[in-house]
Amino acid sequence: METASGEENEDVLFEAKSKAYRFIEGEWKERGVGPLKLLQDKDTKKIRFLMRRDKTLKVCGNFFVQPGTKIEEHAGSEKARVFCAMDCSDGDVRPEMQNMCCKFGSAEKAELFQTEFEKAMEVMKQFEGEESAEKKEGDAAADALADDVAKAAVAEEKKEEEA
């Protein structure tokens, strides 16, 4: 029996072994070592970053690539790239922005990761504002409901004044 990984409906755009870190409490703390992937959903075409630890396969990096993310070489190593992301790998109910670093076996791999990450940001631009459009529809519906309630209250007040 095969175990579902959650990656069955995704195409691998990039994959390399990496060591991931998060900047927490003023220092870089290791998240894990394992395969880092950029995965594109076959249906929605959205791209996410996914990293699992070797052996345990525990997720140590999981987020959608966001357009406009600043990704750059780490000041201390040409083999590493740093960026900020809304990482959801800890199953956080309310994930927060995290400073992250991914270190690769070579400067070439790090450069290839950056190139592929930047391409992914371009693809993800088409989805910008998708959530906000849904939110605007919800806000408009809420505003309309509030207006209806206000009108009903005013109409009721007038009836009471006339009586």
C-alpha cells in the first residue's frame, strides 16, 4: 500500500538537497536537511515551496511562492539564499512571516534555485489579488446587509414616532 504524500497532483519544477534555516530570536536555527522542491499544481498552476527532512520526511518548509519576494545570496555564503516567507510547515493556525535561508551543496545549485524561484514568482503574479477579490465580494455583501439592517431600524423608529 502506497502512502499519499500530498504531491501526487503536482509537477516538480526544481529539486535539490538543501539545509534550511529560520531566523528566530536573533539567530539562524536549523530546520532540517533534505530535498527542497518547487511544485506546481497540475490543475490550479499555483507553485509552492516544499521541503521535507531526510529519513523522517517531516515537512520543514511549506508555502506558496509569493510575487515580489526578495531572494538574494546570503552575505556569508554563495551557496545559500535568503528570503522571507509565510511558512506553514509547523501546522501554524496563524503562520507568520519568517526569514529563511536555504544552503545548497554548490553555488551553482543555489543560483539555479534562485532562478527557478524567480520564474515561479512570475507565474504566481497571475494569482495576485485572487483572495482579495473574494474578500471584496464578502465585504460588499456584508456592507449591503448592514445597510439593509440600518434601513429596517430607521423604518422601525419612524413607525414608533408616528404611533
